[in-house]
Amino acid sequence: ILLDADPEALKKSIELAADYGVNQIQLSHDLIMNVEDILGDEAAVQTRIDTLNMGIELAHLEGMKAYIWTHEFSGVGFEICFAPDDPIWEQRAAAYRKAFELLPDLDGVVLMFGSAPASPWFSLCMCDWCLETYEGLPLLIPPPAERLRMVTEHLGQVIVNEAGKELLVRTFVHEPAEIAWHNDGLASVEEVSFTGMHKGPVQDWQPYNPHHPSIGNVGSHPSILELDLAGEYYGLAVLPWCAPGYYWYRLNYLWEHQGIGAVARIQRGSHTAIGTPNQINLLAVRRLIENHDASLSAIWDEFVLDYYGVAPGDPGHDELQQILADTFPIRRKS
């Protein structure tokens, strides 16, 4: 998952991704967060489009697929009608069709609702259809899970069934109630193929947070795990966070819950794990995806040798590995 909009940083990250055997990149954050980010005539919008297309082309040259992040709802107000014939659905469909014209070689979309400009559950509808179809207060009709189903189905029809793109649905949540809304809503989606994408820890990157309850719990849809290897909340790769065992812990839970792979953030803004001791996290996730039973000791030995030139048995090898391993409890406790 690449966040930095600097073209040179994007190029270097994609080249490194190929070295690590990555088969998919996601363009997000400073690159794009909403479809509306690439709709408009401003020079800055065209620069964004050009950068995204460059990233997509570079990914394809390296044999990787390329996705963009989008939030829904975006480009709309607070009052949102969920009636099947409301103009909002064609408005949102048109936005994605235009985006695919601007990014013609794009492979897929990562759709999400948490932190959206107007998350579906924060909208208000007083239309006759909603009031007649559902019982309850305007802020609660349709029910939140039903809203997520509707948005996923309507946009999935355009993204997947019409445009032939792939769809990941990201289950980022802020409040406990949103977990069940995602689980129930996505499990009830029909006629749209997608894969669930879930953070390892629920809500945000705090390592002591429990596993995300949506992993493997969105119906029959498979799951991929989203991991932060750069340490957004634990050092930003400026302070080391070397934690192969932690990623083993998160990935093992995934494999037991319809897991098929993982995606990883390697940067936050200009801060990156590349060229820092945190790079061991990239190696660990790669080896653990290649082989779920990979030896953590072998991963440590491989990294210390490649990064520091110190082989097992060499003077200082064990001490160096212990210093790096201690960064996990240090960061976790600070």
C-alpha cells in the first residue's frame, strides 16, 4: 500500500515491491482517497491523474496489478436517499465510469466507508420510500448494515460487473457497532464478487488491540489482511520496530479465517520502512506468506546477514539480533 505522492518515491517503492515478490499495489492517501480527487479541470488534478497512471504502468511492467482507494460516500451531502431509483446511484456510477476513463488500465478498487466524507451510517433520509420500507428514526433507516449492502451492490455493479475491475471492500471501523454493520451488510451482498480487506488489529494499528472481528466474517467472501510495517503509531520507522513474531501472530489468525493473502503499508508520508531496520518486517511477511510455517529464526538470520553482513555464528550476531528484537517491547510499551 503506497501513500507517498512523490513520483520518484512511487517508482522506487514499486521496484522494491517487485523484488519482494509483490503481485498487487494499492495507491492511497496522498495519491488518492476518493474518486472526486481525480475529477476536475485543475492542474493539480491532472498531475494526480498522471502520477496514478505512471504508477499503474510501472506496476504492470513489473507484473503487478494496481488498485486505487476510494471512500463512500464522497461528493455528496448529508441528506442521502437510499431509494433504488434515487439519482444518487447514477451520480455515483457516473463518477466511477469517469474515473475508469481517466485511469484506463486500472485493475481494481479498494472501497471503504469508515473515514469517508459522508459515511453511509451518518446520512439522513426522509424520502417516502425509506419511511414506508423501514421502521425507525430517519438517522436509522435503512439500518446501517442494509446501507452498506446497498452501496456495495450498486457500486459493485459498476466496478465489477460493468467495468470488469476487481473489488476489495475494506472494513475500517471507528466504533464497536460498526463491526457488526460491516459483517452483516457485506455478508448479505448479492451478485457482486469481492474480497474483504481487514486491518490486523481492529480499529487502528495499536498492537495490543484484538484481531479485527470482520476477518473471515463477511459471508463466503475471502479475506486479506492489512498490515502496517512502517510503524505509523510506533516510531514511523525512525524508531525501529522489528517484529517478525508479531506479524506471524496476525497472519496465523488470518489463515484460520478464510485468509488468502496480505497487503502492507511500508510508509507514512515521506517516512518509510525501506532502508531502516523495519525492513525485516517486509521480509517476514513475504516469507510467512510463501510458507505459513516459515522459521522465525531463519527469517532473523536472513535479514541480519543481508542487511548488516553478519552471519549466524559471527561475533556479535546474537547480540545484534537481540537488540533488534527488543525494539518490539520497547515500542509497544511506549
